[in-house]
Amino acid sequence: MPDLGIEVLFAGRNMARMLGGLWVALRISLVSAALGIPSGILLGVVMRMKNPVTKILTRLYLEVVRILPQLVLLFLVFFGTTRMFGWNLEAETAAIIVFTFWGTAEMGDLVRGALAGIPAHQYESGAALGLTMPQIYRFIVIPQTLRRLIPLSINLVTRMIKTTSLVMMIGVVEVLKVTQQIIEANRVAHPQAAFGLYGAVFVFYFLACWPISLLAGYLEKKWS
Amino acid sequence: MKEDLLRIEHVSKSYGENRILKDISLTIHRGEVVVVIGPSGCGKSTLLRCVNGLEPIQQGKITLRGELIDGKSRKITAIRQRVGMVFQNYELFPHMTVLENIVLAPVKVQKKGRREAVEEAEKLLARVGLCGKEESYPRELSGGQKQRVAIVRALIMEPEILLFDEVTAALDPEMVREVLDVLLQLAEQGRTMVIVTHEMAFARAVADRVIFIDQGNIVEQGTPEEFFGNPKSERAKKFLRTFEFEPVSGKTAGAGSAVQSVPGI
Ligand SMILES: Nc1ncnc2c1ncn2[C@@H]1O[C@H](COP(=O)(O)OP(=O)(O)O)[C@@H](O)[C@H]1O
Ligand SMILES: [Mg+2]
């Protein structure tokens, strides 16, 4: 029976190193989400404004983020800024900047959509009861918006976690990079280890994202 | 002579170039039930929305016991507490239970004690036949039940005047009655109401006065006996005829011959 790399996975500190790499990926996405979600909420509110200038600027921002592959953004921020401005960004910092930039845009669009989805009649029936505009937002609009938004933003976080696998391209040593290093180191003794080790990465990502997806599904059902 | 509660004086309202209400004047007395009828798109909803300041008007003025109703004024929230409004599509708050829907405004706007508001809500729910639905969510209720909750939500504010905008138009026929019965009950209590409806038999029964609007004008008004029994204007006659059906001619001659008599078949 071929050696599938199980032995390598459990040898020495390999497993611990891979989990450390997973933590790097999670850290980047969680920090980016923690920064991107609040600024995305602000962006979403700005996107709802009728001002044509803010409309065009926010639209442009969203389109740029959507059109550019994340990898290009990563290269632009990590390598580009060094050449242009002489900044010497840590790879992880560059990754967080890019993911926050991306997360803010995506979250902004989710918030815009959720706010737009509250029918005008909800505002009116609140107003007809004598509620002031701040009270209408506090008791009617924001609670309904949050209910729509929480499952969507959780999905955004899982998408971010998955996309962090790109950051190894700018030299961040996350789970995938660690795994490559281990495979490289065992190339002669265990030439078939790649299958088992990448399989382990698959399981790690699954275990990290699955509970989050379950939570999103649960909240969606509860609040639909 | 009864006290004038609501005065609509020479009100005109446009959406852009479109003049929807044209120099409308109407005074509603305390305790009066006014039914507004007219073809779809003639401006009935617009009129009600102007009365509680949801739409700005371009000319004229609307006053509630002498106080100007102006959607842009800071006092508008105080006025709206005195004007109850019920919409065609209920417009309950979907994230709140029936009870929360009802006590929100008394607690947050009128600053009533929660306990007192809940007691009042339960009393009113019982009166419209919705005992035990306090903890339900709107999505768990039928259309007729939702509309009765919406009526209670307006009533609990103890408004001086109630506006109903086609409150049975979205309901299945078997639920229309349960909502109209609530309105009849309110009329018996002597409430001041403006009711927009297409239920002609109900209008006849509940109205003190019928207002017929067409193309943004009050074309005709009178007691239900006058209006339905002997409409004066051509437009009112034509409108009322749309609710009548002639027996299908040739029906008695048998289906086969009826089909043959249609040209082209
Ligand atoms: N928000 C709006 N913007 C532009 N036109 C409107 C708006 N609301 C209503 N209207 C127009 O005003 C007219 C009267 O509408 P409405 O008062 O709803 O009629 P009704 O309730 O009698 O059926 C219609 O022609 C409608 O198209
Ligand atoms: Mg209408």
C-alpha cells in the first residue's frame, strides 16, 4: 500500500506547524473581517445617499474590487508599494490591507442591498404611528437589516478564509505554504505524502468553515 | 352643530407635472364616518396620505382642530399620534410579535408604562377576536388577522380620527367580513373615520356621508341614501354601474346556441 503521508503528518512537529499555518490564515481573515465589516456598514449607508458624487465614487470602488483578481491586489499592495513609495510592508500586513479593502466593498454592497430591501411602507407605517426618524431606524429598520445581514456577513467571512490561501503568493507562511515546505522536506523519503497532506489541509479548512456556515444557515432559518 | 375636527381647504397635490388632487376642500366633523369612493388612481390614497403628512401638498392647508398638519414640521409626530392610519397591506413589523407591534408606539412615543400598554393591547385584541395571538409573528397570521392587528395598533394610540385605505382590498373574500365587522363596531362607538373602500354594500351601511372623487376632484357627495339611490353626476352613475352585472343574455337558450351566436366562432 502506498504511503499517503499520514506518517509524515504525525511525524515530529508537522501537524502543529500546519495548524500554526491555519491560524495565520484565520488571523488574517478575522482581523480583516473585524476591520472590514464595520467600515462596510458605513460604506453601505454612504452608498444609500442620493448625492451623485458619493454614488459614483462608491460604485467605482465596488467595481474595482469586483473586477480585479485578489491576487493582483495582493501583488499591487505588497510589491507595488515597495517600488513606488519605498514602503516595506510585512506580507501579513499587506494581506490584511487587501482583505479589508475587499471585505469593506463586499460588506458595503450587502448593507446597501439589505437597506434597500426594507420596503418604504415600513418607514411609513412607523411614521404614521408618530415615531421619529431615529426611532424608525432604531426599532424598525436596523433590526430588520441586521437579521438579513448576519447570515450574509458570516458567509463573507468564510469566503475570506478560503481566499487567504492566496496570501502564500506574497510570502505569508500560512497553512498551504507550511504544507508545501513539509512536502518538500520529505520528497525523497515519502514521495507520495502530498496527497495525504493536502487532504489534511482540506479537512482543516472544512473544520474551520463548516461551523461558521452552519451558524449562518441556522440564523437564516431562524430569522427568515 | 358638531365640532369640525379635520379641515381640508383648497388642497392641491402634484407628483412632478402630474396634478393628482385638484383644489380639494372637505370638512370632517367629530364622530362622523366619511366613506371615500372613486375609480382606481383618482387620488384616494394620496388624499389620506396628505392628511397625516406622509405627502407634502403644494397648495391649500389641512388642519386638525385648528392645528396645521405639515409633514416637514417638528410637531408632525405629535399630530400623527392623533391620526390613526391603516394601510391596504397591513404593514405590520415582521420582526416583532403581535404584542410588540401594538405596544411599540404607546411605549416609545407616548411613554406609557409597558404594563399598562400590554393590558390595553390585550383588551383591544380580545375585542377584535384575536385573544391568544399576542406572541404570534405576523407571518403566522391570515390576512384578516393581520389587518385586525394593524387596526388595534392604530387604536391603542387613542387617535381622534382614523384613516382606512382600502383595508380589505388585499383580503380573500371570506376574510373581508371579519375586518368590516371591526370597522362597523368602531363606527357604533362613535369614532371619527375616513374610509376608502370598494365594498359598496358596506359603504352604504357604515357611512354618514359618501364622497365621490374622480380625477382628483370631489365630484359629488351626500348621504349614502342620496348617493347610492340617486346619484346626480354622470361620472358617479357610470362608476356605480361598474359594480352591477346584467344577466348574461342568451344564457337560457342553452350553451350551444350561445356559442354559435358569437360572431367568428
Ligand atoms: N409616489 C408617486 N409618484 C408619482 N405618482 C404617484 C405616486 N403615488 C401615486 N401616484 C399617482 O397618483 C395617482 C393617484 O394615486 P392614488 O392616490 O394611489 O390613487 P387611488 O388610491 O385612488 O387608487 C395615480 O395616478 C398614481 O399613479
Ligand atoms: Mg389607493
